[in-house]
Amino acid sequence: MEPVSESFTVGGPAAGDGFSLDLRRLAVLRELRRRGSLAATAQALHLTPSAVSQQIAALSRETGAPLTERAGRGVRLTGQARILLDHADRIAAQLERARSDLAAYESGARGTVTLGAFSSAIVGLLPDALRTLADRLPEVEIRVREAQPPDVFTALDAGRIDVVVAVDFTATPPHTDRRYTRTDLLTDVLDLALPPGHRLAPHARVNLRDLATERWIVGDAANCCGAVTRAVCAAAGFSPDIRHEVDDWSAVAALVAAGAGVALIPRLVQHAYAPHEVTLHAATPTPSRNVFAAVRAGAEHNPVVGAVVEALRNRPSPEDRCSPGEGQGHLGGFPHAVASPRRE
């Protein structure tokens, strides 16, 4: 679904007031707000920095207002630019609402929706949602792309993705960002994975601070789970001694089983990643991450997009599959130690 905002020009009255806006240039300015530099904006939009500068300069001429100013070796947005962006967000939402109303009038039972999600969500959320949608909307084609913030939101703005599934962390737009309509999906708890024979393995619940001197296996800081692990360790009062940076959960479990360190593994994926003997334990304080869906503001009224979000919201909870209790920890529904994978 291409966003309507990419090909519209807003003009003044017929008498002519010299004021018109190319919304494609507004999209470039919105991306500059997100990325913070011309180079990063150019990379995200697959343009050259010179082309980005030309688009911003043209928009400045259209509005008759300066939109950027020098800041050291880079640029920053002016007050006028922020005012313009506030209106741009409203315009984009209203155009998206118009598109949704037209889709609802014609029919909501067919079309293509592209869903962008991080890998854990693809494993833990999408299969149930896709089965539900196949039954309810057989004429709707769902396409899935693995993507993380901030790139997934750039793709959402550009219309290459229609629904985002993401986790709240530093690279995610704030709740107050009016460009998007958010739907909270679940709070995904992370459990502590320990190797066999670890000194804390007999305990069902472990205080994270007791692991301050341990070697840790953590994902890339630029990705959601790596960022969350670092944040919860900091909240527990220590910086983890990171010996291994790994983003694949099967590889994380293998390293833990080999005694290479300890890790936090989200319940969202525990049913799928259990190829090695590890023990899982509830952690104190409880580490968790908020998983949400986001669409372009106004698109929630599109019946097909709305059905996708509803299917994501009503899928079975990961708590139904696995949750370490007060007895033994477990992974993927297996008691305490797991030696073989289980996929659902």
C-alpha cells in the first residue's frame, strides 16, 4: 500500500498566494527530523546528501521560511521547520484517513499488507496471526519483512511497510509521535538463562545483581534486545561484562549451554529456541519489553490494516506457552533442562 502522501501537492487559492507544498519534500524533512543529519537522511532515503539538501532548499523556497541552520559541521531544524512538520504530520494523517475511508467504502476484503517486524515477533507472534488472517480474509495477501527501528519506521513512512511490530527502546519513536497510531500487543518478559551446574541453577528466581560479576552474552546495542538487556542490568545496578555479542537466539542458547556466559531470553521465543541444555529462571527485578504495533496515523481505519492489527492483538500470549514458576525453570514447555528444539 503506497502512502497517499507521496504524490500530492498542496496549493493555494486559485487567485494565487504563491504558497504550495510538495509533500514528497515534506517527507524528506520528516526523515531529517528522525535521523538528525543530512548524511543519515540520505542513506535512509537512498539519495545523495546533495539531493537531500536540494529537496530541503526547494521546500524552503516554497514556504518562504528557513528550515535548517548550521550547527557545527552539520545542520539542525529551525523553529519554522518544526512548525511546518507539526502541520505535515496532520496532513499525512488526514490523507491516510481519506485513503482508509475509500478502502472501507469499496471493500475491505482484499488487498496486500506488508508487515515489518523484528525476528522475535516473526517467531512468536506472526504465525498465529497469519493463520487467523488466512481464515478470516483469504483474499488478503500478507507479506513479511524482518526489520528494526529506525529503518522500519522509515519504510512505514514511505509506504513500503503498512504495519510495524516493534519494541520500545531508544531507536523507537516516542508515544507522543503523532505520525503513528500505536496498539500495545504484550509485555514480553525476559528470563535468565544459565548453563548446567551454575551456582545459581538451584534457584527458581535469581536477583540480577547476583550476576554482576558473570560473563554476559548480549545482542548488538543497536537492536532492541541488546538495548533492553543493557538497560535492565543498569537498572539492577551494574554494567554487564559482555564477552559475546550475538543476536541469534539459538546461538545465544548454545553459548550459554557451553558455559560461555549467562543471558536473558524473551518468553516470546522460548518455545522455538531450545536446541541446547540451559536452565531458565525468573529474574528480579523482572526484565521486560513492551511490544507494540504501529501504522501510519489514519491507516487504522483501513479495514484490512485494522484486521491485521486486531489479529496481532488477539493472538495467544507467550505466557500460555512458557513461564518459569516457583519450581524448576524451563524452556519451551520442557522442565528445567532442555536438550532438543521444539517449534510450534
